[in-house]
Amino acid sequence: MTYESADSPRGGVRRRTVLGGAAAAGLALAGCGDDGDAPRERRKGQKITLTFWSWVPGIDRPVDLWNRTHPEVQVKVEKVSAVNGEQYAKMHAAIKAGNPPDLGQIEFPVIPSFLLDGGLRDLAPLGAARHRDAFFAWQWGQSVFGSGIYAIPQASGPMGLFVRQDLFDRWDIPVPRTWDAYEAAAEEVRRHGSWIETFAPTNGNRFAGLAWQAGAKWYATHGDTWVVHLDDAPTRRVADYWEQLVRRKLVKTIPDRRDAWYKDIQTGAIPAWVGASWGDALLAGNAPGTKGKWRAAPLPQWQPGGRAYANWGGSTTAVFAKASYPKDALDFAVWLNTDPGSIALLLQGGYGFPSAKAGYAATALDADKDFFGGQPYSRVFADAGAHVDTSWQWGPGVDTLFQRLGDAFTDALADGSSFRSVLTKVQRQTVSDLRDKGLKAESGR
């Protein structure tokens, strides 16, 4: 994308903005925001088509509903792969080439990276703030930087534990409520020839959620400087915990959500999964032969009786800076994530916990209740969502950070180096990455 000077007088967010005001909110970004193009206004009666890149299961159905009820503004869905961040690489490339779609599905953690690209439209001048109260506050805040609003929240992913209740019962293993109990369960599962689950080395997003639950704070700001705390005590605790499970061969180390993992899920070779609320549809869709055997339980706690939870993922509908008709794109994004008919279809597709406060019944969240043996399992995730530590904040370059974590954990598994060394290495790399982007950054102490 071509930028004007930092002091360009045209409307929009400039290269050096979202800095001072955002820092007050704990977010300081340089080189952010939209390209300053004045929004195009659709003439009355004019018919247009907006493009929307998404990987959400069943997204075509709510889009079809929109298209049937909004004949003048049609939306064309283009599916993108969500494997190893492929969707974001494609989006960043499109931004660089100057031909992004009008809208895109972007997760909470990577919104800042798109701001660094200048790739997102600031929706505040289009009146987005009037929709704020329709959404849970902490999720709305994931896309607010300074006075700018850069996406409409869609869904969150409070974390929990999925277990094959039939196998745990057969093996007389209690569902673990603490991480100590989880380790004991892993030992028992291994005695029966299975592995409780996998430590997926390339899944930085899940590792972040586990660190979040443990009390980590990976990003902070001091004035206009980003402070990276990836190598903090809570994250070390999580790294040490999973490293000893790996060294003792109590867990596998294959990637999750791939063919080999799905096979293990179906056969019982892996009878548990630390996942997120959207995992109900993933399990039901990929292990239909295990219908009725799974249950959801709260995320194991570090302290008995604790109620510390975290979020894995969480998604938004963002409007790209070069959207042809950003006001219409905003209208669609709000409708998609608040209209009761749209939410019902999204829930049927298994997109996670709605960011909207209303427009659905609690029972609708149990879309795969039969798969979970009649359990009203959404209560587990609703309680987790109500106790997520909302002080966690993402910073810029998280997509790169996840890639670096994946590479470093993979190397550590291959050469036997410690997981703590992964944290030290990736923290150093992350600080360097931020500085390379023109940001002030330092390692936390």
C-alpha cells in the first residue's frame, strides 16, 4: 500500500497515528490505519457486490440470507484456508498488491498486524460506535485502538476440556479439574495404550491461551514503547508443564486438527482435547462415529477451586481500507453478527460463542447436544467466558510470533532443547520484529 506523508491532511488514519491516544489504552501502534481514501457513497437504487474472504464453517448460509433480503448490496463469499495462517498471508499479500477484498474474517490476535499494514478501514467515522452496546465489551474492545474502530466482533472461543467420557469411565479415570489431576489422568490413559492428547508444536494460538490462563501478559506498553513479556514466569510454568509431559511420553506431539489427529480422535488413541467452544462442531464433524461419547468439562486449574479461564481465537468481520463501499460493508458486518437469523445459521455451522449480547437463545448454543450425549455443554463455555481475564491484550505481529513459536517448538522437539529456550528465543525475535516494523520495543524484565 502506498502511504502519503505522516502529516498528510487528508481524512483517515495516518502513518504515525494511533500512537499517543492508543498508548493510554495500552496499545501503541505506529504506521497504522486505513489509506485515507474518502468513503464512496452508493447511490439510491445502485446495485453493488462486495467480496468477503472467510473460513467460517457454513458462512455461505447467512450470506445467502443477506443476499435474499438485500438485493441492492450483494455479498460474494470467497473461502480461504485457515491452515497455518494461510488466510492471513493471502490477505497481507492482497493489501500489498492493492487489491484486497472488501471484507475479511480476522481473528482478535492479528488485528494489530493488519493495522501495521495500513490494511483496515477505521469504522468510527462511519458511525460504528453506535453498535458498541450490542456486543460484549471486552470483545468489542479487541478491535478498538485509540479512537479508531477497526472491525466488528463475531465470536469468542472460551477454553475448556473435551473428553471421551466412555473411555474415562471404562478406565476409571476422573475427569481432571486441576493440571496436577490432568497429569495423573495422562499417566492412567497411557497405561491403557492411548495418549491423553497432543502437544501441537505449531499451535501458538492454543499455547497463548494456556499462558493467558496461567496469568501471563505477553504485551504491555510503557509510553510509546512495546514491552514483550513472552518469557515471563506464568508462561515458563506452562512451558515446563508441557515439556515434562512430552519428555515422559504422556502426550503425542503431532499437529492437532490434521488427518492423523482426527484419526486418533475417532479411534480413541487420543481421548481428550484442551480446546475452545467452537470445538463442538469440529469434533462432531470429524468424528461422527463417536457420537454420544464426548463431554465438555471446565479447563483444568492451577489451583484447586480456581476459576481462571482464557480464550482461544475469537473472530471479527473487518472492512479493508480499500473497500469499494465501506459504509455498506459495515452494514453487512453488523448485520452478520447481530441479526437473529444470521446468528442462528452461524451457530448451526459451529462458529463459536456469539460476540453479540442478544439475538439467540441459550439452548441454541448447544448445536451438537446429541453428539455430547445430551449434555447442555454450552454452560461450561458460558461460565468460562464469564471468567476470562479481560486484561489480556494482543500486540502487533502476533501472526509472526505464532509462526516463530511453531518453528522453535518444532526444533526443540527435534534437538531436545528446553521449552524455556523457545520462550527466550521467540521473545528476542519478537522484539527484533517490532523494531524492524519501526516500533519502539524492548524485552520485559
